[in-house]
Amino acid sequence: MKSTTWHVETYLAQLQEMAANLPVGLIDRVICVLLESARAGRKIFILGNGGSASTASHFACDLAKNTIVLNAPRLRVISLADNIPLMTAWANDTAFDNVFAAQLSPLVEAGDVVIGISCSGNSTNVLNAMAVARHHGATTIAFTGDDGGQLKDKADLCIQAPSPHVEQQEDAHLIVEHCICTAIREELMRSYAFANHKIAVTSSTATMAS
């Protein structure tokens, strides 16, 4: 067997084991929080650095677009990792540790949700943003690696990827966000199926009558 093939097979085997040990109960609690935020019209902020910044953008895109159901409330999602001019302005004029907290401070309100993603759990700018979120009465959710770092104690809910490998921790975060978005969409479809059916029937009846 080629050494590269062995590495691929090992990685995939480790990934399967990691995925099988993801905390389903905690993920379900996050789903419930996000569904409630949609129903209440609250905002969701997502942030992270490096690969976790990409995950924050990906998660925000999926929550905003892939959960849309006819007549159901839309999720109001903002990625704080996407406005490069604003991030670099805060980093240049104050400190990189401030790039998320400074964006979040004028926007976040009580009842909003803030999701911080950090494999180490020790990214200072993520920790600072979570402190701002808690100060304003927002619900805080963390996605971390297996250790959780400082972030696990700064969040109301913390999903720790059960792997010591950062690459698989990042994989886990994407798997979890896809699980969350799929579950939210399916739950909204179930909740609004009757209402949409009633609207369709009423519309059809009105068309025939005319």
C-alpha cells in the first residue's frame, strides 16, 4: 500500500470515529436556540479566525439561505468575519484582539445569539466578543476542539469536537453546522406544512371560483 493511501484511509477512519462521537444532545439544544431566535426575530452573529472564519461565513450563508421555508420566519444572520475593511480598521487603530468585539458591541441585543468558533478555544478576539455578548444578555454558543480551552467556560453551550487533530475539529464544525441547518429547515417545513397547505387550498379555491 502506498504511504499516501494509508494516510488517507487513516484520516477517514479517524473522521468516522470522531463523527460518531459528536454530542447529539448538545447539537439539538443549539438547534432549539436558533429556532427560537428565528421565531422571536432575534439576530445571530457568527465569528472565528482562519479556517474558523471560513466556517463562520459558511455557517452564516447556510443559516440565511438554506433554511428558507415558505411563510416561516427567516433567520437573521451576520458573519463578523466577512467585512475585511472594518476588521482591518479596528485591528490597525486598536488591536486585532478587538476586531469582533468592536463590530458586535453596537449591534448585539439581549436575546440575540452569538456563535464563536475556535479550535483552541483560546483565541483572544473570540473570547472578547463572547464577553461583549454576555454583557448584553445574548445567548453564547461555542464550537471548539476537544479541549475547549477558555471558551468552553465563556459560553452557554459548547460543542467540543471529539478529536485532537485540528483538521478534524474543523471538519466536525462543518458537519455540525450542516446538521443544524438541515434540522432547522426540516423542522420549519414540518411546522409550516399545514399553513402552507391551507394557503394553497384557499388559493386554488379562489382561482376556481373566479
